[in-house]
Amino acid sequence: MKNFAYLLAVLLVTGLSTTAATAQTAPKAKSAKSMGKMSKDCCMMKDGKMMVMKGGKMMPMTENMTMSDGSMCMTDGTCMKKDGSKMTMKEGQCMMMDGKMTTMGEMKKGSKMKSGSMGNMKM
């Protein structure tokens, strides 16, 4: 009976220490959707060059990117929507990772252009 109580105590301590170690690990990062905010990741034209914003860091765009809706953004600044319409980005224009077009000014304000369209941008 003593051995059983000892074994039970060891198993209990081991289980608690494993649970405590798991609780101390860093929590998983929440996605932008789960936080209720739109991710600021995008492709943009800045100073005449295509740039990519990922996780708050801006870097030169080195390869063409396909957005979640099937739109493509090329390194030369050409963007093609899923429906085949094309445009060339102008200074300050951005294509969000969901394929929606906006501008840096609109992103800072937190608003978007017409949902799912290229807004009133000329092609």
C-alpha cells in the first residue's frame, strides 16, 4: 500500500510538472482575422519599386506573388486580377494579400476601397 501511494504521488508530480512546462511555452500567435483586424501584409509601389510588407517589415519584391483570391502581383508593378483585368500600380498603391486594392493613406486610416474591386483606379 505504501508503494502504491508513493507511485501515485510520483505520477501526480510528473503530470503537474509536464502541464506547467506546457503552460510556460509561448502562446500561439493569433491570426489577423481572429483578432478582428485586417493584416497589413501587402505588395506596394514605393519610390518606383515594388515592395512587400510582411509582419511590419518592408523588403524589395523579388518574385511574383499570387494572392488568396487568385490575383497576381508582378515585380514590375503589373497586377492581374482573377478576372484577367490588368493594371500597373502607381506610387502608394497596395494590393492586400486577399487581392483587394488600396493605398497607403487608406491603410493608415484603416478603411478600404470598394470591397473586392480595384476601386476607381484607372487601368
